[in-house]
Amino acid sequence: MVRIAPSMLSADFLHLEKDVEMVNRYADIFHLDIMDGVFVPNLSYGFPIVEAIASKAEKPLDVHLMIINPEKYVERFAKAGADMISFHLNATEKPEEVLAQIRSLGCKAGLVINPDIEVESLFPYLEQADYILLMSVFAGFGGQKFIEETYGRVERLKAEIDRRGLNLPIEVDGGVSPSNAAALIAKGAEILVAGSAVFKSTDPAATIASMKA
Ligand code: DX5
Ligand code: ZN
């Protein structure tokens, strides 16, 4: 089953409740982007916003950490209301421990790579993760152009997941829109993150529906 995860980075922060209600009604997952200005050259938001969204959310919160040493903060994000927490493979010295730490907090654990990191570098960790996030742009900013090589990367990862008989959903994030959703799903993606495509749309509900169709 394909799930659509609007990225709240593109939400209207003056009217956040309105956008939270939209996701509750029409989408499947809240995607929350946490940036530290070090791992990526941008800052986003932190605990107060995550808690505020959690207080109204009726769908799971997927926290995408773009921060170095994520092990320092996963517990606080779990307490703030995260249901899923992902971090970048190259943001920590000990990915296996961080995956276990996230699971021990009762959250689903996700591992993320940017487009310049080989899909094969995830292979040692597939059994320890609950989902994999493949970036289809370089992490750090909303509104970037989708990188076409992502299709082949999803396909290669999906083949390995199936070969091992794992139940490991693939999430894709960056430049995802109704124009590439069907092709991503055909390659094996199951969670589609969309920021601008949803929030800049004149009809977010229709955009979400068309990405699932
Ligand atoms: C980028 C973030 C994305 C971003 C997606 O670093 O991880 O989640 O908000 O935004 P769009 O869909 O506009 O590319
Ligand atoms: Zn993201």
C-alpha cells in the first residue's frame, strides 16, 4: 500500500493547524525535516514544532533527521511524539546502535542516504532497519528538482530487499510529485514524501490522491 507523507517544511507556519488537519484528512504520514546547519547547510525547526504537530496529528509522525550524531537527540524526538525516526547513514559512527536505540524507544527506525551514496552501502543494515529513505535530491532544502537516477536506485534496493524476503518499505524524498509518483511506485517505492507538490498545489487533496493512483 502506497502512503503519502507531506513534508511540513512547506506548510504554512502561520496556519499550521490548518495544514495538520489537511494531512489528517487526506494523507497518511506527517514528514518532519530536522536540520542542524552542520550536516546540511540549512536550519529548519525543532522540538516545539514537532510537539505542536503531534498534539493534533491523527497520522504517524515520520521525523527525518538531517543532523550529525543523531544518537544525541532520538530520545527527545521520540518523547516529542515521533513514531518513525530516520537518520543519515553517514551522520553517525554507529548506525547499528542508533537503529537499535530508535527501536528501543518504540519507534520505527529508518536509514537515509543522499543521492551520491551507493545503495549497496545500506546492505549491511537492512535487517536492522524498519524502512529505508532514499533521497531523490540532496538533503537540505525543499523545492529542488527530482534526480532521475533515483528510479534505478529504488529498483536496485527493492531487488535486494525482495531477495532477502524482508518487509522493508522504501521511502523517497525530494522533488516527488504527481509527474514521477507512478514510476517510483512501479520501481518499488511505498512511501512518497512531497513538500512543494502538496503545499503549493491549489488542491492538495487532489494532488495527494493523484500521487496514489
Ligand atoms: C529536503 C527534505 C524534504 C523536503 C521535500 O532535505 O528532506 O523532505 O521537504 O520537499 P520537496 O517535496 O519540495 O522536494
Ligand atoms: Zn525529508
